[in-house]
Amino acid sequence: MEFGPSSNDGPIKCVSKRWQEIISDTSVPRLQCLSTKPLLSGFLFQDVLDESNEVKYIPFSNDEDIVQNSVLDFVPEHIRLIASSNGLLCCLKFGVDDEVVFICNPIKQKCFRLEVPKGNDRIEGLAFIFNPFSNSMDKSPSFKLVSITRKGDFEFSFHIYSSEIGEWRNLENNCYCDLDLSCYGRGVFAGGIFYWMTQGNIIIAFDVEKKQSQCITLPLPRIPPDEGLCEVCIGESEDCLHYIIIARAALQVWVLSCDHKWSLKHLISLAKMEEEYPYFLYIEGKISAVMDVDGVILPTWIEPIAFKDGFLLIKLRCHFSCTLIYMYNPDAGTMETLITLEEMGLPVGYLRTLPYCMSLAPMQSI
């Protein structure tokens, strides 16, 4: 499936009149959403340094175009990718002073514009969850958006927007933390809770229903930059937060339980990974690792950049002119080369990366 309009109202081409009638029935996407969880269908990429803010989509299916360019050209502003949820995207208008959010439907090529609350406090991050039909056949699609805002040097506050209410609300529950957010301030939703990575050894958690926040300590302290490689990301699988770290020549996958206790799920040597998958060019990348080429500061040569539903994306620069994106499933023990940055036209590699789950539900919403 591709994003964008076709000769019909949507991008899905029907093979019979009866099938057209079936999927045109608004109850079909509703039933599909209630009975199955949307499956991961691809990843969205955006170059942090690209002033045009073009978004590229890489689907999994081999019978589709490898790179779908300009998938969000219908949005009237330059935007930054923030979050993906059940077929919808949350984007923030690009700029220092313009704090405007767009909730985008790539299937219908429509977007909803929403202004972030004005004030003197600086918004550090956003998180987004789209609930297509809840657990009821009668309930309308709804979404929630949470902003996390720096108040002074040691405190964060939260604002929440619900499409059911149609307004922002300031929450009294604050979180005390002196660390800045990392991962460009993007939040991850898992098991009813939003999570934000910080630049230290803390993850900030916000329970959407209870409207309570807390700080969660990482299972292991992060290695200081001057002491060695340490690259991390967070993601969701089976409604649980996963913390992925590449450090000390190994990949670790940690899972956070509902009572906020960590357990180590995988510990895998990167060299062993290359032995099992010879196209995973770990040794070559390690030997060729540089941070500066002709005055261009490069990102770390190997990074976990996204995780969703058991699939981990790893970015590995084997030499200056070739950076590969691998899709690795440590549970299933499978790996494939998804694409190179050069094929996407993103050679430097400072990326915003989001998983995308295709769903019929958004065809009837926004």
C-alpha cells in the first residue's frame, strides 16, 4: 500500500464492486481495529539538518517502491516528526516561535491544526496517542496529546489535549528532574503511559488516565561519552516499554514491567551478530569509525534508531559513503538490510525515525 490519493477516494484499489461496498462500510474499519492490532508496515525518516523537512517512507513489502518521497507534502507548513499512532501522525511546525501541532492522516492526505498553549515556559517534548474506536462500536475516534514543559531548572509540567473535550488542560502534577530530554523530545506510548528519554539516567513517565508522573531510573547507568560508545533508544512492544542500548560491543534489550521493574531480555555480542549475519558489517564499521570528515561532524557510527513490535532499526556507517539501515528482530533471530541512507538521499545521518502502522481506521477519521 502506498500513501496518497488514487483514482478513487483512497489509495486502496478494489478488485470487485462487492469488495468496494464492503470496505466502504464504516463499520469495517471499526471492526478491523477492534479485532486486530495494526501491524507495523514501515518506517518514516526525516533529516534533522534538512531545512525542507521532507519526510520519506520505507515500506516493508518488496513489491512496492523502496522509497516513497514527500509523503507529507499535503501539510501546509514545514514540520518535524513527533509520533505515530494507529495510522495517524503527530508533527510539530518547524520553527523556534511557532508552536503549532499537525495531526496528519497520510491515507486521506488531510491534517488537523492545533495550537500549543502559549506561555513563558519552554516546551521540551510531545507525545501522542490515537484511539480509533476505543472498545465500543458507538464511540467516535479520539486522540490525546501531552506536552511536557520545562519550568525553571528542576521541574517539568504537563498539558494534555483531548479531542473529545477539544481544549488543552494544565495538570497540577509536576515532575522534578534537572535533566533535558533527548530523542528530540519525542514520547513513546506503552501500556497507557507516555515515556520520554532524558540525557541522563532517567526516563520520565506520565500515566494518561491517572494524570500522574514519575522518574524511572535506567537499568544501567549510561557510559559517559569520553569513556566509550553508548547509544540508546526506547520503543514499545506488547504494550511494554523497551530500552535498547548499544555499548561495550554488545546490544542489550531491557523490558519495563507494569510495576516499573526492569528485566534483561536480550544480551547479544555485536561480533556474534556479524558471524550470524555476515552482511551486518560491524567490524568494518568499527575500523572505519570517524566523527569528522572534511569538517563535517558525523553522528555516531552505530546507533539503535527505532524499536516497535519487536523490530529494531540499527543504523551502521561502514564507511563515509555508505550507511546501512538494518531491521533486526532479536526475538525471532532475523535480520535484513532495509535500505542505505544514500538510497534515501540522507547521507549524513542525523535522523528522526518513526515506526508506522497502516490501519483502515484512519480512513474514517480526521
